[in-house]
Amino acid sequence: MKKELLKKEETEEIVCPRCEKEVIRDSVICPFCGFGILAWLEGEIDENGRSTK
């Protein structure tokens, strides 16, 4: 039970908009499809990978 609590506190997961799999929020890229999670979260790219700036 203690491991579950630590794991939940340490890792916040989001759903990748491209492949729709759960990934750790702090990931730079999605390990499943290579989508730029960090750039998307910072608003630099949209869910299709296109630049927003």
C-alpha cells in the first residue's frame, strides 16, 4: 500500500493526444508514438504536432 501511495504522488499521468495512451506528465516525448509531450504542454505545438507560434 505504501508503494502505491508513493507511486501516485510521484507520477502524474496524462493521455497522449496522438496515441491516447497514458504517459508520465514529465516525459519529453511519448514513448509509444514519439509525440512531443513537453512541447504540447507548454503550448508550442498542437495535438497534431503543428507549431502554434
